[in-house]
Amino acid sequence: MSSKTSRLRALLAAGEFLYMPSATTPIEGRVAEAAGVKVVYTGGYATGASLAITEPLLTMDEQVRVAGEVARAVSVPLIADAGAGFGEPLHTMRTVREFAAAGIAGIHIEDQLYPKRAHYHKYVAHAVPVAEFVDKIRWACRERDRTDPDFVIIARSDTCREFGLDEALMRINAAAEVGADLGLVFPRNDVEAEAAPRLAKVPLVWVQSRGNRDGRPIYGLDRLKAMGYRACIDAQLLLGVAVHFMRQALDEMQRTGQYTGIGDNQFTVVRKEIEDLIGLDDYYRVEAETVER
């Protein structure tokens, strides 16, 4: 058992609503932690985009590496997107072991086929039969219990988008019966979003899919808590904000030769904040007592 998995279990047991922004770099994770976030997340969409490929092309090693780097940089627990478990039940068991060994506190496993297709991003479900999905979750949970009983397994169904909430909840509830700790579905509208937490046998996680093109609603955290969701994954916030403002800054530099979006004095403050986040003063102290004496 690791302290981070135990801490995540304690947060879940306390019933506290958890906001989880997706971070794909250690500095993003530390920014989130410094802002007071109690659980960080590393999503497949953000990892695939940050590597300039796409989530369906991610290998397990790549996602474990990226999520593990973030997990090691923060003191709070981290939950990671483990896609479709990277294979069949035997592969999914290894997936649990590898993520746990990397210091990650939990993963979600979905009912997509593997390997995933790029058309997943066009909201095509590509759902495997429910029995196959439940087998993956069952064996993932057995491996959890053997490796670290506090490691969290979240069952995710993508079927709501194509087949409706009843289908998705049937799958999540079947996964709950074989040991899943939490569930994740993708309600399409206010009615489904309100109904899902009442009908699920496990607490549900909401995925805030900013910029989605299928009309899924975006809710404030207070409303999600009121609806009964236990947590919110903010899948694109940090990535989207970074790309938006990087493009603006580089566009201004290319057009004018100057950047005015952040003043010189303000940039001095930001630079010091970055250095504090990476612990640069601690490095100075070590050198001052050794090579810089």
C-alpha cells in the first residue's frame, strides 16, 4: 500500500467532492497542487495531444511514463486514464501493476475496443460486448487487491453517447458488482446528467469535456456537487489554456517583435513562481554547502 493510494481512499471515504484537472507535465501538476487541488489527473486526450499524436495511438509505456512523471512531482494522489486497459484481461492486469508501480493512485478503464481508433474523437463508441468489459474490470480489480487494495479502479463506459444512459449505466453497474470503485459515463443532456448519479451503484465521476462538438453540457462545480457527482475530471483545461495563450504570445512576437501580454515586472514575478515550483532555492542551498562554498 502506498501513502498516496491510502490518501485517495480517505478522500473518497470522506465524501469530499474532488476536482481533478488533467496535467501532462510535472510543472502543470505542481501548479495544480499549489492551487489547492487535492487530486491530479493525467488524461489520454491531453497526453496524446501533448505528444503530437492522438490518444488512440498511445502505448501503455507512454501513458505510464507521462502520468508517472507527474505523480512523482506532486505530493497529492494522481488518477490516470488507462484507456481500454491496453488489451484483454491479462493485459489489463499488467496495466494495473505498471500504473501502481509508477506511483499512480488509480486508473479508469473503458469499454472501447483495443486498439482504439481515431474516430473515437468523433464520438463513435466502438463498444466491446458488456461481458468483455466486465471481465476486464473483474481481473483489474483482482490485480488491484493483490497489488495494492487501496489502488482505485474506475469503470468507464462510452456507450451513453451512442446508445443512451440505460446502456451505459447497465455496464457501470455490472462493473460495480465485480469490484469497480467508481463509475464514469458521458450524459448527453441535463436530464441524463441529473439522473445518472441516482441510478448508479457506485459514485460517479463527471468528465468536463471543454470544446466538445457533440453538445455535452459544461457545468460549474457547485452544480455537479449538487447533482451528486463525487469528482470532476477537467480533461482539456490546462492544455487548452496553454495552447491558446502560447499562440497569442507567439503571434504578437511575429507581428510586432514585442510581447506585451505580461509586463516585465509581472514576468519577473511569474519567473520566480516557476523557480519556486521547481524548488530552485533548495538546489542553491545544496550547492552553497558543496561546490559553491
